[in-house]
Amino acid sequence: MEKDKALININKKSFFNVLIILSSLMVIAFILTYLIPQGTYERGIDGEIIAGTYQLIPEDNLKIWQFFYSPIGLLFSSDGINVIMISLFLFILGGFFTVMDKTKGIVVIIKRLVDRYIHNKHLLIRLITLFFMVFGAFFGIFEESVALLPIMIILSLSMGYDTLMAMGLTVLAAGFGFASAITNPFSVGIASEIAGINILSGVLFRMGVFVIMYFIVSTFLVRYAKKLENDPKNSLTYDDDLKKKQDLNTDFAEVVENENKIFKTYISIFILLLFFIIAASLLQLIFELEVPTIVLMSATFLIGGIAAGFIINGNLIKTGKIFFKGMLAVMPAAILIILAGSVKYIMTSGQIMDTILYYFESLLGDKPAIIGVLGIYLIILIIQFFIGSASAKAVLIMPILVPLVSLIGVSSNIAILAFIFGDGYTNVIFPTNGVLLIALSIAAVQYQKWFKWTIKLQAITFLLTIVLLVIAYAIGY
């Protein structure tokens, strides 16, 4: 094992850019706690809001020390376990891919992909996009896409593309698949359960949405590939990628010793990982068993990384040291995740989140049906900025939306459609989304460049989703 730097390494410039953005959002959230009246809804046993129970409460504004305490308070709140689990997952991920890199696992896998598709790169782009979108739409896979980002970065660079293409093939595709939900248990599943309808209700329309979105995303990526093929300097990350090509091994012509052994070892780990993800999703979907997918993934990467290093090199101690080095390299990303969660924590602690929901409920209650539908979409988009979790938003908002849609005269299916549209697509552009922050940190891409690259796609998607909601309403969906 050669002593190079860790494969997943958080870029300092990207880290401080996002740090400034999140710190600013925390300040804005703190100021809002003084400008918006405090209030609360009554909640049921599972924490769901009981519609019609909102009431103002005596003002008790946050103190300045509570602002600075919020990152610590987050860790001891109901969201703390998720933040800790995601951070641990990222540490283990860093260790695994560093071991995989040093044992030539990445080189071997990418070498075989390049050999097979080097003359049909556009087909490879569409196949990878379909893979991630399908798993997002059916099984709610989004966070897990980050696990394959380091491999995709090397694959993309080796095929003459850039880091943005790698993020597009993984995070962007998975995020759009997650939002084009067909049976996504974390959005459609929970929302349908709260609304009291079957998860397959309205599934044909959602499948149509998925086909449209797949065509848009895959075409966006293929067109970008052609743009880079004409002139690699069209890339927003051109200079950074030149340095990455020097740091990373993208020469797949070399002969790797024990190539078949290395390939079989890591493919077996990924197949096992995929099995766990599918099994966990199916158990939750069919039997309503809550299986912590991220825990299964973390265990698989931890055990698999150590085992793979030992199998290939026969040196357990050296493998452990490199694994630990990879873990340390991603530590700054945990800070960003905590700050992102602190934005919601400040608003919740300041007792203004329920007031914001009440304003929307009052605003839409007496409006025409189609305006109400689009208003619901807007509500989800705004809340999505502060609460990235689909399941958390579903529990928070669906109890309000269900009686609200009955008041404005539309079906629960449309409410769920508006919910998944508002919840998912902006996962890959809002700077408060933890998964996006992790991906940007791993890829060493500045948020501003990612925003510039994806904003047109997001604008088209936003307009298209409005049209789809209008069509859904017109056909009595």
C-alpha cells in the first residue's frame, strides 16, 4: 500500500465557502425567531401535527448564547441521532475508499468499465443515470449515492469528462429519482400512510413523471458530455480536475497484479451492500419494519474495507492505519452537517416553525383549488429549505395537508404529488441539504459552481412540475 493522501479529502476552499453560507443561514434563522410570533400545534403520539390546534404561546425569545449552543443542542435533540449516524457513515466511507484506492480496487473496476464502454460513452451515461434514478424512485436511495461518488469521479476523469459529470451521474441522478417517487418509502410511503391511501394509488401517473424526468436528466448529462468532448475547457472545474488527474490514478493501461482477485473482492462487497439496501427497503415497504439502512451500510463498509485490505495485502495493521487515515480526512464534513441541522434546530427551538405552517394553512384554506395545489407545492419548497428529511417533513406536514386538500376540493393523491415534487428535486441545490454538502466536500467542488451548473435544469424542472400538477388536477388525479 502506497502512502498517498486519502482518496476522499475535503477541499479547504469548498469547506470554508459552505461554512460561510451555513453560518449566514443560522444567523437569518435566529433573527426570524424575533420577527415571527411563537406558536405551536398539538401533536399526536407519533409527533404528527393535529390540524386546527394551533395557538400562540407567550414569547420567550432565544438568547444569544442559545444561538452559539445550537450545534451542541442539535446533537442532543431528536435529530441528533441522525446527524451522528450520517457523520459516522461518512467517516467509515472515507476509510473504505482510501483502502480501496491503495489496494488498486478502484483502478481495477474503472479499468474494466472503460475497456467495455470506451467507444459508447453516451450509452454508459444513460445506463448509470437510469440505475441511480430507479433505485431512488422505488427504494428511496439518495444518501447512499455518495458512496459511489469517488469511483464515479475517477471514471468521469478517465473518460475525458469532469467532476461535475461524476456528481451528475450519482447525486443528481439519485436526487431526481428520489423526487420522481414511484414507491419511495420515505416520501410516498409515509405520506400515503398518513393520508390513509394505498402507496400504489396514482402510481401510473408517477411512473409517467419518472419517464419524463429520466429523459430530461440523462439528456442533460449527455449534452454536457458532448460539450466537454468539443472542448474540455468548457468545464467549470477544469483547473481543479487537472490537479485531480495528477493526484489520482486515471491510467488504466497498466497491468495490475492479482487483478481478478481484487475485482472479485470489491464486487462481492458492493453486491452485498446492494442486497442489504434492497432488503432493508423491501422490509420497510412490505412489512413496515423500520430497518436502519445507514447502519447496515456503515457495517458493510467497515467490515468489508478491513477485510478487503487484509485479503489483498495480508497486512491487517497497515490496512487499519490507512482506514483510520481515510476517516480523519473527511472530519470537516461532519462540521458542515451539524451546521446544516442547526438551522432547523434554531427555528424549532425558537417556536416559529409551527407558526410558519399555520400561516400557510390560513392562506390556502379559502383559495381556488388549483391555486391551493400550487400553494401546497410552495409550502413544501420553503420547508424543504430548512428540513431536508422527506420522512420528517411527511410527519410534520401531511396531517395539515390532508384536511387542507379536502377543504380546497382536491384529492390526497395531488397533495402527495405536490409533496414529493417539493421535497426531492431541490435536495440537489439547496445548500442546507446534508447529502449535497457531503458530496460537494468529497468532490472538492464549490457550491457556487454546482449552483451555476444545475440552475437551468432546476428552473426547467420547477416549471415542468407546475405543469404536471396542473395536468394532474385537470384529469382529476
